[in-house]
Amino acid sequence: MVRFVLSRALKAVLTVWIAITSTFFLLRLLPGDPTTLMVEGDMTPEMQAALLKTYGLDRPLWEQYVSYLRELIQGNLGISFRQIQPVTDIILDRLPWTLLLAGCAFVLTVAVGIPIGVTAAVNRGKWLDRALQGFGISANALFVPSVAILLLVFFGAQLGWFPIGGAIDPDTRGTAAYLSLAHHLVLPVLSLVLVQLGPYALTLRTNMIEVLGEDYIRAAQARGLSARRRVWKHGLRNAILPALTLMGLQLGTLVGGAVLTETVFAYPGVGRLIYEAVGQQDYPVIQGAFIMLAVTVVFANALTDMLYAVLNPRIRL
Amino acid sequence: MAVKGRWRLAVALGVVAALGVSGCGLNEDNSSSGGTSSDAVLRIGTTTDVSNFNPLQSLSKTDSWILNAMYPHLLRIDENAQKAPELAKEYRYEDDGKTAVFVLRDDFRWTDGKPVVADDVKFSAEKIMEYKLGNVAAKLTWVESVEAPDPTTVTFKLSQPYAPFAEGVGFWMPIVPKHVFEPAGDLSKFPNDSNWVGAGPFVLESMTKGQRYVMKRNEHYPLAPEGKAAVSQVEYRVYPDVNTMMLALRNGDIDLMGTPVPVSAAKTFENDDKIKLAKVGALGFAHLTYNMKNEHLADQAVRQALSMSVDTKAIISAVLQGDGQQMAGPISPIFSEYDNTGIEPYPFDPEGAKAKLSAAGYRDANNDGFFDELSFGVTCDQSNANITRVVQLFRESAAQAGIKLENECVERNTFLTRTRNGEYDIDASQWGVFDNPMDQLRSTYLSSNPGGINYNLLESPEMDALINDAASTTDPEAFKAKIKNIDRVVHEQAYLTPLYVENFQFAYNASKFTGFIPSPSDLLGMVTAYSLAHVTPVK
């Protein structure tokens, strides 16, 4: 088990390094540089050169890369070009909001996706299964910003049930603040869950159908185990393994979805930070945010793999 | 049971994590309380967070909305795009235009009680020059020294006369408190992100990043009718998506949109009794600019023919739904004193354009309907929906004149890089803000390309001479005549085809607030210091 964990950790570090390197070079392959967006002011070429020097962008690429890695190892993500603040501070300021949003959406997707997938599988071919499949396929085709704006228009503007954007009413304190937080969280979470739920429930349904046809389920039936116990204990434990992998992968798309969701809902997370930083070509912020997201996704996947090993001992070989 | 137990544990951990995270978020809130309905809090929608609180350095439009209300300027821009007194009561030129003298009001106070004095102005200008800060540094190019002989007089000694010097510096340069900024040392690294001291009608008090910025009223602001603003607090709330911001306005979450309402969405407010739209003209304009390094575009006949192939009236009608003004030369009608009304826009006449090109020797040897050598790419920023549509219409109408155009609209950064490097035939874009015609002509036509936006890549000694001569003319009437002459020359040469001056519409909740004094363009629009100082709650 220790060897397994070590090998997974090493792979995770390698993946993060690849992510860091490709982010670094891809950003610099973009046309223009951070001064490009400032050319419309009265910015003379001398001022642009001075700015590039301040940013360290006048140095050879490999030199910038080595210096970036050196700083990164010391936990320094650099200083934002636009905000003149350490990137680490900027990201840590926003990270809790994204974790909250993506975390809630993730938990809810799993909590709703499992019963839907299992119910559809158990009722295979019946109207309930067909309805759930229809929902899953439709949800799969949804586009986050469109769902988000529709939810806002209907539940926010028309019915007035939920606030239009923001994460919390800054004037509230104590319990009221927590309620305000939850109130603001409903629509963004819902839009993420709606988009994520389809593939998750459909995968679980397929796995479950496969598992329910296995010999050991029939054996359990022969032993006189109740249908509930057969499905939820013996069936689900095996059907959930591939779905678990999907959950790890989905965390990546969840975070990606948060960029758009947070923008539409004016939610102050890392996703919106990326949206703003890309528009300003603020390299250190984009790099920092991407590295942080890469680490999150890699960590989640490594965790999934380990959880997989716990649930299925054959993986440890 | 073991599996069930593990899942329970996982769910429990998730809930704890979520609550813990939310707890962190709540603890981060460092905003003040307040904002009860009786306090007359004006809530304004902005599109992004403040990126830089140092007004000398910030280059962001949305930053300036907040910073403009905090730090005074010598001059402001009024509804008619004229410069009006703000901190400066008046200005004059001495020494044949080589010295600009500003006389300051003596009743402005910083919020810590100290008076705003000439030394603050001198300090601000000198630091901008020393560290080459923001876009004001370019406005101070001609300054040799700044003096503050007494607390209400500032003199700028110039290396040569520059007619709109005082206007440019007066409008663009924020004045910061010397006693607060000087101890910070290197101002290029000074974030100025707490304990704000300002002298505008409102000063930042707290912020919840990503959500809102709370500004408290300055109890001593001499330009407000009652000596202080009628609104006690201004709150900026961040909505990155303009559609969400519109919903927030409709829902009563905000009272004013800082950003203009898109033309296509303005109609949606028509049936709303509470929401009103205030309309202002732009300080820039949309245009097609021809790259003079292209051998055919260097031919005046081709440029004139292209100008005759653009149906600007149809463009204004289709793209702006009629909400824009036509232009003739490069000077916007908003600068009525400088706009040469004696010149007419090129008529939309594709047949006439064809005849002109034939007369100039161009031929269609292969009979494909296009002149053989006249094929150009039109580059634009595809994130600008209006300009992208213009390029489509231009392509169709130019085809009628036998000129083949390719749509080369690209992503914004690629577009800006191409324009910077001169990699285009025709540039379709929109000038942002020109606060005076002289700065515009210098930036767009001087061979030395001081602003990097001479998109024609024009290198004409004649045009350089005309511009430099006008720039050093201190007599106002002679200066206007010279600008009008350049307007005529550019029009005759058809260096560019001006398309339209857009109108911007700002939406606000008229059932709650009134008294806004909008300024032209979307640079500050409804949220100038002067406008916010005049807003009153509806009783």
C-alpha cells in the first residue's frame, strides 16, 4: 500500500510539473504581451519597454522559466502585473469561495446522481428509466452560462426567490450571514449540478445494469438477500468504482464550469479571477490559478485512485 | 456496514469542509455595516474588481470610476466635452505658451483635514514623470519643471508650447495627498490599498473583494451644492456579466449601471417605469483606417473609392439601430468648435467609386467583377460585435464597387498585436477616448507615432508640419482654424473613413435617484466625481 501511495504521489508531482511547464509556455505563445492591452492609452514604446522590464518579460524565455520554477519551489507564485500584490494572497482570497461552490455542487451531484442512476438501472426499460435517461441526456447537452442566466432570470428576476449575483450580503452577521451565504449559493450550485448530473447518473446506471447481471448478485438472490440489500450493498459497491473515476475527472470540469458560473453569478471565486486575469493577460495570476487548479484536480484524482484501492483491493497489485 | 460507514464519514467531512470554508469566507469580510435604506446609499454596478488603487498608476477604466470620486483633478469634462474648473479655478499660458499656470481653489480638503495645496499638484506631476506612471506621463512630455510658488498656484515650465497641454494634464492627472504618498517611497510599487485619504466627494472606506466597494461621503466637498454630497454612501457592486447587472438593476439590487447598456438590450428597459436611460455621445469613434505601406492603399484614389463604398447611414441604422452620428472628417462633431462643418462625408456611391478606380487605371482583366489588384484584408477585434458587423456590411458594399475584401477579424490580443506591428491592410476599429482633437491628431498622424496608434503608418512631412504648427499655436482662434484645416486635409486624403460616433446609454433607477450629470463617453459616464456629488435621492 505504501509503495502504491508513493508511486501515485510521484505521478501526481510529475503531472503538476507538466501542467506548470505547459501553462508557462502556452501563455507566452499567446499573441501580444501584457502591455498589448494598454496600447490604446498614450503609452509610448519606451513606457511599454519599461513595463516589460518591470515584469521581467524582457529576459530570455528559459531564464524566466527557471526563475519562475525557483520561486515556485519556495511557494512564491509571483506578483500580479495589474494588482501589484502577491498572487498567492490574491488566490487564497478567492479560493474558499470556489471550494465552497464546487464542493457543494460535487456533493449534491453525487447525492442525487447515485439514487437516480440506481433507480434507473433497477427499473430498466420502464417509463421511470426512460424519463431519467431522457433527463440525463438532456442535462448532458446543457451549457453552463445559458443554464445560469435562465435560472437567474426565472428564479431571481421573475419570482424573486433568490438574489441576483454575489456570494453573501456583506451587511449580515452571524446566523443571518450563513443563511445569506446559503441563499446566494443555491442558483450557482444548481446550475453546476444540472450540468454535471447527466453524465454521472448515466454512467452509474450503465454500471449498475452490468453489475446486477453478475453471478454474485444472482447468488445473493439465491441466498435470500432482500432486493434492497442486493442493490444498495452488493450492487452499488461494485457499480460505483467506474463512477468514482468519473467523479475525479468531473472535478476538473466542475472547476472549469466554475469559471463561467462564477462570472454569470458574480461569484467572487478563482474562476472569475481567471476570467478577469485572462482579459488582462496578467500572466502571474493566470499561472498561479491554473497551477492551483491543476494541483486540486491531480490531488482529487490521486485521492480517487487511493479510494478506489480501498474499495477494490485488486487495484493495489 | 463498513461501506455505509465510510460514506457517512465522507458526507460528514464534506459538510464540515463546506461550513469551514464558508466560515473562512465570512471572516474575510472587512466591510463596515451600514447601508440601511434611510441612509440614501447609491449602489452602482461595475464589471470588475479594482485592480490598482494607486490613481497615479492605474490604467483601468473601472478603477477610474472609483478613484475619480476620491482624488480631485485640476479640470473636469462637462456634458459638452468642454473642460470645466474642478480643483483649478482657472488656467492661463504665459511666456508665449511656454509656461502654463493653474490657479487652485483654496477650499478643497483631504479627508484627514489637511488642505489640498499646490505642493500636492507639484508632487503628483513630479512623481508621474519620475516613475513614468500611468498614461498621464505622456501628457507631461513637454514639462521641464513644476513650481508651486504659493499654496494656490502651480506653474508648469514647458520645453515648447503645446496648445492643449493644460487641458490634457488638467483632465487626466489625479492629484494625490503628498503627505500620504511621499512616505510610501517608490510610487511604482505603492498599492494604496487601505487607509485611504481623498479629497473627492466620496472616499473608499472598505471593500469585500469580488463583491463590493463601500465609499463614504467626504463631509467637505466644495463642488457639491450643499458643501457635501446628498448621498451618504456609494457602493460599487461587481457584476462581471452585463446581463446579470441588468437583472440586478431591474431587481432593485443596484441603482445605476456604471457600464453602458448594450444597444440591443436598451429596448428591454422601455416598459420599466422606474428605469431611465441617460444618453451621452462618445469621445471616440468607429473608423476604417488604411495602411499606407500597402502600395494600392497608398493611392489616394483607392482610399477615396473605398470611402465611397461604405454606406455609413445603413451601418448606423443596422448596427446601432439608428443611435449614432455620422462623421465627415477625423474630428468628432462632439468637438463642435474644431469640427470642420464645411466638409461633407463621401457619398455612398459604388458606381462612382468604380468609375474613379477605372479613371485611375485599375482594370478587371479577368472579368470576375473585381479590379485585379484591389483585394484587401480588413482586420478587427471580433469581440466587438458592432465592428464585426460593420466589416461584414463593408465587405458586401465594397464588392459592388469591384473591391474584394477579406474579413480578418480575430481575437482581441491578436488584433492588437497585428495593429501594433502594422500587419493589416485595413483596420476597422473604434478609438476609445480622445479628450481633445490635438492629442488625437498627434497620436494618429505624426510620423514619430508617439501614442503607437498611427494605424495609417503615415509618414508625411507635410502632415507632420501641419500638426506641429497647430500644436504650438497659442492663439485660440488660430488654433481652431488650423485643426479645421487638418480635418479637411485628412478628409481629402481619405486616410481614414470615419464610420460613426456612438451614443452610450446609462440605465439608472429614476424612482430612487435623480440629478446625475453625465459626461461624454463610457470612460466615466455617469460616475464622475462631479456627477456623484450632485445626485439626490428622490423624496
